[in-house]
Amino acid sequence: MTANANRMSTHTAGSGETEGRNGEQKKNLWTSMLESVASGKRLPEKNLLVLGGTPESQRDFLESLSSPESRRNLDRSKIPPVANNFALGYTYYDVLDADQDDTLARVSLYLLSQPSSEFSTLVAPLLTPESIPNTALVILLDWAEPHMWLRQIRRWISLFRIVLQKLGDKEHAEMEEQVEAWKQRGRSGGSTNLDGTPSAAGAAGEADTALPQGPGEWTDPLGLPLCVVCQNSQRMELLEKNQGWKEPDFDTVLQYLRTVLLRHGASLIYTSQNSVSQLPTLVHSTLGITSLLKRQPLKHNVIDRDKIVVPPNWDSWGKIRVLVAAFDVEAVSQAWFEDIEGRFGEEPLTLEILEENRKAQEETAEPLQTDSAIARYEDWCQEFDSGGLSVVEHAMNGGNNVNIHSDEPQVYLESQLKILEAFKAKTQPEKISNFDILLATGRVPEREAVSDHIGPVQFNVGGIQVDADDMLRRLKDRIDTDAPEADQDEESVESEPAQPNVTEKYDNEQLQSFFNGLINREKTASTRN
């Protein structure tokens, strides 16, 4: 029995397989499970911290990250659930290679919808020295409320700075190292691509000729790469048709975003539900995920207004000024620095208060906020002569977002018709005709009043318009004229004596003579025979 036990132990430990009924080798269940877990652990793990948006828009963002081919081939039973309705949500997806066979990496998404400081304790444990090099930030914005964009970006940056305060020295040191590396990634003439792989110049061993950093670039790094995604850019057409937006309005919005994000070394992209965007390429390159079969280069695009793509380390103040020359990029950049300073409070100030602070700054040594990019942006949105952006009357309403709704065309026209009719009734006095006065005093007969009120009645007879009233009048006159003549004829007939009917007598005599002649002819004919 001892030998038998040793043989079983040796067989199990050596091969992990058992012999089936027909002599076939049957794989051990636990071994296969451990191998699958081990293969999953060997996948590169990447993290995305998604801030902003609603649970629905976060799901749309997740769907846009996967390619159409992968969504088509993916079994619905294998789609991971998305838990993002409460506090910090979580889900994941696998990045497949170009042939859809190999898995390049597994990306974990941590989803947060509300910029509450209480959630900072949930985010801080996610940032460790091991996970920081493989983590990126994403802020979701929506074209349904473009007037709130700068305010929303400021809130999320303030929340992330609270998270940074909860990290240790090792985490901060790792972030500083990553920021220094990120300042050179994807830069024109540099030796490193955006995804971290060596560029053509770097692979050839050439010297690094990357362009130096310009003013206002990487002045306020966050410690992690940041990507801002503006969803539902198809609504730009509705803003243009219904709200009167013009090209300068869209360009000014883009200038504000690019100026603000340039200070953090962030990238910017517009996505639409009607077209495919470069969002997967941008996000995967930021996370350092590279296809082994087919490399998809990321192309910048600042021409197509609904397909904007601004990669990191590509933009500059000179490129921003090209859109609208009157835009003061230096002042907006400095004003944004004052907005994100924690010492000036959480809520941005208005232009009126900022003007008072500028006057009081000369009299006091206490630092006061004297400029604000958010105040500039929202005041420009509210200005009546600012084109389509004038539809936004208030950027804040008790802390709630401003929603713009438009009625259906027929409903709007019906409401305007009622207003016009009421206005017309008030402005025009009621007119009383002379006929109404005579009718009210009883001086006009009822029949004549009705006929005069209705007017002549005409009808068509054989293509000729006949006046009914005129015809009735003529018939009445004819009847009145013929009535006396008929009465006179009746009186003359009654006065004359009765005479025999001569015509009747004459006819009888002729008939009698005619029949007598016939009888005489018959008799004569019979005598001759």
C-alpha cells in the first residue's frame, strides 16, 4: 500500500493528469484553473481614472474605447458588468491586437461622477508606486453644457489635488519621475513616441533634437497624464441651427480649453456618436499600449470642428492664436493659474468682485484674486452680443447646471399666434358701422337688415351668374301684372249669354255624312256583282 501511495503521489505531482476510462489522458481541473489565472496575471495591467460625466456617458466612453471589430466578435455573455451608479465605480476591458487574437493588456476603469472631497479616500489607495506608471486621468465633458466646462475641470483638478495630499513620499517621487519622462514623449524631433517606444530618430541613435517647452506649457503638472474628452460633438449642429452659434464661438471655446490644458500637459479630443474617433489610439498610447502587428499613428486635427484632436506635447500659444487673433492667451493662462490656487477659495469669483479686488489690492497686503479664466469664459458666454453663446444667461443657478430646452416649431408658433392675437385685440378699437346702429334702434326692417347683412345671393346657371333676389323680384312683378287681366277675362265670360257649341255640331254632321257615304258604296258594289 505504501508503494501504491507513492506511485499515485509521483504521478499527480509530475504530470497533473489522470488516465481516463478509454486510456486517454484527462487534464486535472485545478491545474487548468491555476494556469488560466496565471496567464491572466501575466497580462499588463493599466488603470484609467475616469472623472465626470453621468453613468450613461461613462458607458458610452467605455464602448468608444473598444474597436468595432472587437465589439462584433465579443460574446455578450463575456462583457464585464459596469458598476458606476454609486460612489467609485469599476469595470474593465481587454485591449486586443489588430488580428483580434492576442490580448495586449487589461485596462481597469475606476469611475467617479461627483467631485466630492469625501471620495478622495477611495481614490488615494489606487495610486501606488507600482500603479502610477500605468495610470492615466480622463475628464469627461459634454456638449450639452459647454458653458460649464472650465468650472468642471477646476473642480476635478481640486479633487485630485486633495488626493495627492493623502499620498506618501514614494508616490510623489514616482510621479515627479513620470512627469519628467512625459515632458519628452511625443514631442516633435524627440527620441520617444507618445506610447513610450523609441522614435525613428531614437532607434537610429541620433541626437535628441526635441523642441523646447514653450511658455505656459507643463507649468502645473498633476503627476499623471491627463486626457479631456468632450463627448457628443454631434450636438454642435443643433447649437448652430437652433441657437445661432457661429464659427468664432466654437473657435473661442477651443482656445479656452487648449490654453487651460496646456498648463497641465493634457490632451484634448472631441468624440461623436455618429463617427469613429481616435479616442482608442489616444488613450492606449497614453497608457503605453502598443500593437505588435499594426501601429496606428495619432494625428492631430484642429480643422474639423467636431473631430478635434490635440495630442500632448503638440500644442503651443502660437498655434492657439491662429484661430482667433484677438484671444489673449497669456492673460487667460495666468488667470487659470489663479483659479486653481487653493488659497482663493473653492468657488470662482465674478468679474465685478475681481474688479473690486484689484482696487483693494493696492491698499492691503493680503493676497486677493484679481483675475479668473472661469469668470472671463462665463461672462463671455452670457454676453448678449457674443453670437450663439448668448443663450446662456447664467452659468450657475444655485449650484445646479443650466439646461437649455427648445420647443417644437409648431408648439412655438401656436404660442406666438395667441400672443399676437391678444396684442391685436388690445391695439385695434372695436369698429361699429352705421348699419349696426340702425339695426339696434329698430329703424331697419328685420328682413331688409338680414339681406343687407348677408349681401346678394347668386348662383350659376349654364355658365351665367344669376342674381336670385333680382329673379324673385321680376317673378313677383309679373305675377302682380297678370293677376288683373285674368280677373277681367273671368268677368266678361260670366256676363255673355250661353251659346251652343258650333264646332261640336259641325263635327257631328261631317261624321254622319262620312259614314253614310261608306254605306252607300258597299251597297252599289254588291248590286254590280
